[in-house]
Amino acid sequence: MNTSTMITLLQLLALVAGIKELWTAKEYYKQQKKRWAIASLCMGIFACACAIISFTGIL
């Protein structure tokens, strides 16, 4: 496995983790756990943003 394949897999993993965290935030909100929902939402947005920035090569 070469380096570019490994980086792409890590980028996809970060994106999937971010989407999962956004889904978890939605579930927390349904359970009336607003503080956990906000924390999970922030982490999900951060993970998705990092993955997208990494895919585009901005940084």
C-alpha cells in the first residue's frame, strides 16, 4: 500500500466518522439531550470540514 492510497483512506475515514457523528447528534437531539447533541454536532462538523479541506488540498 503506497502513501497516496493510505492518505485517501484516512480522508475517507475522517469523512465517515464526521457523518456518523452528525447522525449521533441527531439521535441525541431526539432524546432531548441537547448538550450532547451540540457537542456531537461540533465534532461532526469539524471532522467533515477537515476531511473536505484535506481532499481539496487547500492546506
